[in-house]
Amino acid sequence: MSQLSHLAKDPRGRWQATLVDGSVHSSVTVVRAFPIQAPDEAISVIDHEGHELCWIEHVSALNESLREAVVSALQAREFMPEILSVEQVSSFATPSVWTVQTNRGRCEFTLKGEEDIRRVSTQTLIVADAHGVQFLIRDLPALNASSRKLLDRFL
């Protein structure tokens, strides 16, 4: 498996990867193997046919410009806001409207049912809204007491 030398957008806005062997690959996708448990580890660059071109053990091992490009490619592909606090819940019966603070700002969404809160690990939850947008609670014990109290009603 070759190593990544350069990653940039081509004139059409698609990601283009140059490998250490000099080969250039257009329309590549950068994906995380473990987006929740290890978001900065085990990253793959795949071609337009789904074949793996290179494997990145850890983002921190890359030089600054390559690291910024890889992170940018990942962020463009992924959308999973992280809930930092639960400010308000309209009702403890579902459906209910939740007001939360995320890493992308304040947000309101509708929780259809308790089954839309999934436990990934003892500390991590994924909450899906009525439109299918998934919100991540990375570290449940790190949330403030009022947020945990509101969440406990649904868990």
C-alpha cells in the first residue's frame, strides 16, 4: 500500500490524491474506519471505484498541509453534529422537541421515539432526529448535570 504525498481539490472541486510513487488519482474519497471511537485514526483514501489507495494510521502523523487537507475532506463528507448540552425538552413523551447546543451552534430537532437514541458505548450515544440527522453525544458523563438529567428520562 502506497503513502499519500498530496491531497487537493481539482478544478471541478473533486478531491485528487497524489501518492508517493507519483501516481495521481482523481475523484478520491477520504473515509474514517472508526468515526466515533477513533476519529483521528485508521483513515482510508479510496478511488472512485471503492478501491483503497492508501491507509493513514493517524492524522497527527501527517505534515500540516496534508493533515489540513485530509481533515477538510473528511468534514466535507461527514455531518454529525456533537451535542454539547441539552437545553430543553418539550415533553418527556415522544415525539418531543429538543433544544440543544452543538459544536455547530444551537439547534432544535424533533425526537420521534426513544428508540431513536442509540447507545454506542457506555459513554457514547447517537440521537437521530425526525429527518434522519444524527447527533453524537461523545462523552455522556462530561455533559452538565441538567443535560444528563433530561437524557436520563429517555434512556
